[in-house]
Amino acid sequence: MGVAFKVEDLRFRYPSSKEDTIKGITFDVLEGEVFGLLGPSGAGKSTTQKILIKLLDDYTGSIEYFGKNLKSLDNSFYEEIGVGFEVPVHFSKLTALENMKFFSGFYRQTVDIQGLMERVGLWEYRDVKVGEYSKGMKVRLNFVRALLNKPRVLFLDEVTNGVDPKNARIIKDMIAEFRAKGGTVFLTTHLMNDVEELCDRIAFCVNSRLVEISTPRDLKLQYGKREVKVEYRKNGAIASAVFPLDGIGFNDAFQRLLQTEEIETIHTGESSMEEIFILVTGVEVK
Amino acid sequence: MSSQARLVAGELKRLAKYNILPVSLATAIIWVVLFLFLSEQEAREITPLLIFVDVAAMSILLLGASHHLEKQEGTIKTMMVMPVSTGQILAAKTVASMVLAVESAVPHLLPCFSFMGLLSTMLCFCCLLP
């Protein structure tokens, strides 16, 4: 597996700012993985993404894209990446199909627009002006636009924000399929369900620095409690008991509870992604 | 179609869809109709002002409105992550602005020509076009 992006000691400061927005971050995005960048608002996530997609180039440190210096790449770089911005960006007075045809016209290779729009349930609304679309429809169209050029790397910002659960499922399935075919995804989101379902690795960006890079599974174990919580019904009411996870197979009290009570649920004590986000960033998930 | 031609075609299509071209044409026609109520002397005096206000200022105003809409919609961000250069995007916008100015200027030719003559009219417009 190659390295899609290799970022070393990245620093960036906006001209109007007195201090760095990115304070020396280092990370790799591996080819074929979904890499999630999480953090509270203003932590530097969007700036990092803007740098990686070459919208900002006045940075220090080094960024390699599949082994090549990002700064040395010309506009053909954009043939290989797809970008789904947080806020849907389309011409509102043009229909969805007109928008897609306009954008796809600039790429050497393109996908079947009809197939993609059908998949996200927008084909029947193809002749409706984008200005008349609901927020969820705009977000789905945004996702379609990001995939128009069969990208090698996909940048997605809050990709399911404002989308109903059914269509969010479709989008997440499409991302998983994209990854299964070898595509790389750089995901920025506040939606912890998306992170848990999609990301192979995640990085937390806090105060312009990366404070943690790991897999969701390892983080859940690292920040969780090694315990088992059992809920059972006793005299018509719900009762619960907590046992240490270590040596659970030899815990007599646990075994007796399983044998004598009407068990309702059994859960290990790993933390949820929301809890980890709060622990690592110190900011509540909204 | 080349990327540059596609960008220009896109700009012109949007000028039409966002009603910039029709509004510009309608404004020009209103000015031309007003000429019918002026004497030749008044028309000669008002022509430079008219050309400045309608052909130049209105074009700038309408283009500004078009770019403001683009900024609001964030579409310029999308254009910046396509395999086209900033220069190509700017060139397309320049061509579109020239088309807008020509579209506004042409309706003025007829009344101006009627009292200023061909050479003076052409000179006047050539000086003002972008």
C-alpha cells in the first residue's frame, strides 16, 4: 500500500493572522484508506484540507502526493482528486444535470452521470434548478460532483450533514465501495457515526496541532473502561451490575448472574466516539 | 471543445440564465426608445453620457452582480479545484464581460448612427469597449 499524502511539519498562517493556523502537524494518508480528520471548529481542519487540495500554497513544511512534492504539481493534479465541500457549491439557476455536465466537461475521464444520480435518488430531479433543491438534495449532488472525474483521492467535508438516514446510508455505502476499489478518502466531519463506520484511521486536530492518530477501534479501547456491564430484569424492574473484563470467564458472580437472572443487555465498557471526541478535544459534540 | 471554450460558453450560459444578458439588453432598448423623444442637438449632448452610463457602467454593475452571486454560491471554489488555471477562468470572465458590453452597445448604434454618422459612431464605441 502506497502513501497518498505524506505531510511533515506543516505550518501555515493566514496573512491577516498573528499566529499560525496550523502549528507543525505531521501525518500520512495511506492509499486505499479512509482517513478522518476530526476536531472542534477553528482547529485547522478545513485549512489543512485547503492546503492538501492546493487552494492554499503559502505553507512551510513538506507535503508529498504519491511521492511527488505537492507544490510542483500542475493543474493535472485536479484530474486525480474529487472535492466535496462542506457547503454545496452549484450554480443555483442551472438544473442539476446542467451543473453536472458543465463540471464533468473539464475532465479527461468521467463517470456515468445518470448512474451516479440514480444511485443517490436525484435522476428524477435532474431538470430541476439546484436553487429549488432541499439541503439534503444539494449535499447529495455535491457528493455526485466530487465523484464525476473518477478520482483517485476523494476529499469530503461533512458528507452526510443534512441528509436523511436512508440517503446517508447510500452515500456511506458508496464511500465504502470507492475505498474497496482502492480509492483514498480524506474525510472531515463532526458526525461520529460516519467516523465509526467509515474511517480506517482518524486524527484529532486541537488548537492547530494533531494530538492523536489511531484507528477507531484502538481509540475506543484506549479511552474505554475494561469492564462488562450487565442489565437484567429483577422483580419487574431493570437492574445492572458491572464486572471487570479481565478474568471475566472465571468470575463466579458474573457466571451466576448469567445463569440465574433474565439478562437484557451485556456491554463492554469501550468508549463511544462521541466520548472520545470530548475527552481528546475537550469540546462537546453538537 | 477546449477547456477555455467550455469556460467561456459556461460564463455566457450563466449570464443568460441569471438574466444578466436579457436585463442588459432591455436597459439598452429603453435608452434607445428615449432617443425618439429627443431633438438632434439634445441627442448629441446626451450620447457620451449615455454610452458611459449604459454600455460601461451598467456592464460593470451587472458583471459585479454576477460575480457576487458566484461568490454567494461558492462556485468559484469548485472552479479552482478543476483542471483549469486561474488565468483561464479570468480570461473566460473577460470574454464574457466583452460580450455583455457589445450586447449593450449594439442597440445604441442605430440611433447614434442616424445623427452622428458611421465613422464618429464607430470611433465612439471602440474607445469605450473593454
